[in-house]
Amino acid sequence: MTVLYGCLVASVLAATNPQPGLETALREYDQRRVTVDTVFVIDDHGGREIIPKKFHARTGSGTALAGSEFYAYVDRPDLASEYQVRAKRKKILAVVGVGLFVTGAGLSLGSIATNGRARGALLGSGVAMMFGSMVPIGFATALSPHPVTPAEVGQLVDDKNKRLLTELGFPARVTVRPTASSSGGGASVSGRF
């Protein structure tokens, strides 16, 4: 979509032959804007469901914005630090879960070399630890490091792109949108003065 949008903006610039300042600002906007691809699933009945906490953000030039980079790029350092804390929490839960599982497996395997009550105690403890490890592993799997919903991500992107337009000198009510149809495509620049 980014390549298509870049081609559309270039074709509009070539066709309309805008003022040099506007052309430079449009090109810079195209390079620095933020786009988001949201992951969704379409069911058998045509319904669309957005997968929560799953999106791919990048700049207009195609640079991927992963994790806390995205929140820093959209000027939200508070959300960037929250992302880092949640990602660290997720890793700690995963390490604890794997540690419990490995310890439980070791105890279970250690029970082979023993006899009597010690064997039953080791085997029971090992199996209990392996099953218990599923709790932190489950939480680590379910926990998303993203502190916002996909709808809020869209709002963050819109806000960043609006601030970028203002920073580049466009009037506050200017929008730049890609357009595409079966007969061709382009970019739509509209505004209120």
C-alpha cells in the first residue's frame, strides 16, 4: 500500500505541477507520515474481526516502527515507556514459566533413579511444577505489550499525521488521502481556508 500511495502522490505531483514549496512539503509529508496495517480475520459469513493488539506501523518511506519506536515516533514517550515495562513483564513471565517447566521435568526425570517414597515425591512435585508452569506461560502468551487498543492506535496515527501537516505549513484543515479505482489512482488534497 505504501508503494502504491507513493506512486499515486508522484503521479498527482507530475500531473498537477504544483508550486515548488507545496511539492517539497507533499514529498516530505509522504516520507514522514505514519501508516498502519491492522490485522483482521474474515469469518465464513463475511464478518470482519480485528485481532486485538496486532498491527504493523511504518513511516511513509517504509521504515518499520516496531514496539516502543512507534509510540516514540507518534510523540507519546509515556506510551513508549509503558510498552517497555509491559514487554519486560511479558519476558519475565515467560522465563519464570520455562524455568518452572524445566525444573519440573528435571525432578520428574530425577525420580527414575530413586526408590520408595522419594520417587513418588519427586515425580509428583515435578509433574505439579510442569503443570504449574502453564500459568505464567499462559499469561505471557496472552499479555500484549501494547498499552492501547487498535482504535486508539488509529487515533494516535491520525493525530501524528495532522501535527505533521501543521508542522510542514499546511493549513489546519488540509487532508491528503490516497485514492484508487479500477481506472486509475491518485492523491486527494483537500482543505478549508
